[in-house]
Amino acid sequence: MAITYTCRYCNTRIGRIDDDRVTEMQLGFHWLTPEERRDIITYDAEGHASVRVVCETCQEMLDQNPELSLLSHPLQ
């Protein structure tokens, strides 16, 4: 299973794990509620996961301007 991490705001690719031995438990996905999993993780037809997180740049912008989290479009 390949796991790709992408920023939910600016769509920057943050990283990718290409290792079939990595489990969801090792990644901490088991700590997520079902609602959080639906919001954060999607799977394609081949079983590869896309994980939507927040990159450092967008997190800094959100810390300085929390109201930006209400926008439906990218921050950058």
C-alpha cells in the first residue's frame, strides 16, 4: 500500500510512503474516529491511501489567522 500525504489547503505533496509492510496501526490511523478517517483518508481502487493533512506553511498561516480555516478554497 502506498500512502501519499497532501496538504488539505494548498494541495502541496508533503510526502509518500511506498512500503507494503507499513500498517495503518504503525501510522496511527487506528487512533482516528470513523468521522476523522472519512475526512482525512481516501483510498483508490488499488488500495493506495491519500492522507489530507496541513503543511507547515499553511499551519503557520492558520495560527496567525484562524478565520482562514473557514474558507472553502486553498490558502495559497
